[in-house]
Amino acid sequence: MKAALPSMEFYQDNTNLKWIILAVSVIISVASIYFTDILVGKLKERERDQVKLFARALEYTINETDNDILFITEEIINKNNSIPTINTDSSDSIFYYSNIDIGSTWSDRRKYSHLHAELVDMKKTYPPIEILLKDPKTQEVFGKQYVYYKNSFLLTQLTAYPYIQLFVLAIFGFISYLAFNYSRTAEQNRVWVGLAKETAHQLGTPLSSLMAWIEVLRDDPEIRNKGVVDELDKDIRKLLVVTERFSSIGSNPTLKNENIYQLVNRVVSYLQPRVSSKINIEVYALSETIQAKVHPPLFEWVLENLCKNAVDAMGSSGTIAIKILRGNDNKVLIDISDTGKGIPKPMIANVFKAGFTTKKRGWGLGLTLAKRIIELYHEGKIFVKNSEENIGTTFRIELMSA
């Protein structure tokens, strides 16, 4: 029983699964930040209540002179060992501070500067809590003091924790993504190379046999004079080129300075007799001497692939126009245009992905191989320059000039 090949829907489902995982991760992250924020808000309210109690204790200590002052000082004021606070008057003169790191060897000037810097920071963080100064006998208010404060170190850590956690997870996820992609790419490369070299090996034996049979047919005068042998010889030589192409996959092919105009015409001269007579392949060049660094067997493979795809897109009639141009930055540009049915815009981004095909039959590997050959072996670029439905498509290849 023949195994089913993966279809384009398989790859699309994988892509959708990635987006689902990403969406779930985002929801979990947002929920983590949201609930942490609620917890932080409650802790802020609790710390403000503690500071209010601290301020009321200071107020009571300042305004009263009974025996409970010692208890208040010991059990309330001195018990605040986590929330940084500063007690000032209306002119910002500092009377008291707690839980602020001050070096024992600091000079008064440095200490003053540090405390006022902390005071400025506290003013930006929360509004102060007022302490009313009253006459002990008449209870008349004759002045005010203020207690400024900011988050304790624990609350600051808790506020920053979810963002630090997300940052670490993001770094871990990014590294995992790169490692996964590298592993997947390496595995794909091994599959491509193994398949290509095995194909070349399998083609070798029948080709040797066919070449021997060609020589036998050449000795028959009736067949030799009909031109059949010459055409068969061309096809066998083409198969030898195809075998060389497959053998080149996975190795480091040597790039040579080649005349692109002659190379393109060589491909066209082979393809033209083998397509419909109603399909014209035309070659245009600003100069017939334009050269670029290519590996001819592999580069011809790309051209043939693009031309065959163009023929399939046009059906029984149409025109393929190949234009050879000089570009900026020492580049050679090759545009392959057809008058076919075009590619729908939503699909353009997928044309080079393995498995993508608009044909009823096909593996969707041709353009994937073309992209690998141009970008991996020739260090160039290949992309869809433009495409309009029922008008045609233009592919562009960019190569380094010789």
C-alpha cells in the first residue's frame, strides 16, 4: 500500500498549531502579570496602612506625654523594619528616617544628599501622610509634619518578578526556537542530500546501459539516418546532466564565471522543442556578454524548473520572457515572466515552502529546491517579483556578477 505524502494542509496545520501555542503562552503570561498585579496592589494597600499606623504613632508620640509612649515607640515605630520612610516638616527638613541604607562612615553632607535624593524619589512614588501637631492642652493645630515612604524591597521584588520571569522564559524560548530550527534544518538537509545522492546513484546504471544501446543503434543505417539516435543522444546527455545535478547536492559546488546569456539560451534551446508549439520562450539581454558566478548544472536546473512551472501555469499557449539585466551592487538580475494564471496574493508567501503546489499531482518541491540552490549554493536571491491573477507571474533571480 502506497504511503500518503504530506499535503500543504499538513504544513498549514503545523503553522496554525504554532500560533495556538503562542496564543496560549501569551494568555498564561498575561494572566500571570494580572494576578501578580492584583497581589501587588493588595500589598501596597497593606503597606500604606502600616505607614498610616506608623504616622499616627509618631503623631501620638509628638503630641502626648503619657506612659504609653514607650510602648508605642517600641511596638509600632521601631517595628517598621522593611518600609523606607522619612519624616519631614513643610519645608522638607528631615526629623526622622527608617530603613534607608546610610553608611556608618558617611559624612553629614553625603548623608544629607542621600536622604534628600530618597525624599525626592518618595514624593514621586506616593503622596505623603500628614501628622497634625497639636497643643496638648487646647488641642489646637499649630503645624504639620509629613511621612513619606516608598515600596519595601520585598514589594519591589514582587513587582518586578513576573517581568523578570517572562524575560527569562522569552530568552529560553528564543534559544529553544533557534535550536529546534537548526536541528530541523540540519535534518532536512540530510534528507535532501541523501535523497539526491541516492537518485544520482540509481540513475547511473540505466544510463550506462542506454549509452551502450545508443552505440548499437548508431550501427544500424536505417535508424541512424532518421535522426532518432541524435535526439535520443541529446536526452541521454540531459539525463547525465541531471545525474550530475543530484550528485552536486550536499557538496560545495565550484562557482565559475559563466556567460549568462549563452547559458540561458542553452536551456531554452533544449526546452523549446519539448513544449507546445504555441508556447514561445523569448530571451532578452542588455548585453550578450553579461557574466555571473554560477554552477551551470545546478543553475540550469533552476531555470528549467521555473520555465516548466510557467508552462504549467499557461497551459497550451502563452509566452515566457526571460530578461537578463545588470543591477546595483555588482548584481546580475534574471526575470522569468509568463502569461499564465498568476498566483493569488495570499499564496505568494508560501510558493517556496516544501509541499506547496497548485497542481493536482506534484510534491511541491521544485521551487523549494530552486530557492536552496540559488540562496545556499550561489549566495543569491530568488523571489516573486510580481504576480497578478489571469495576467501572469514574474520570478526574479539575483546573482553576483563576475
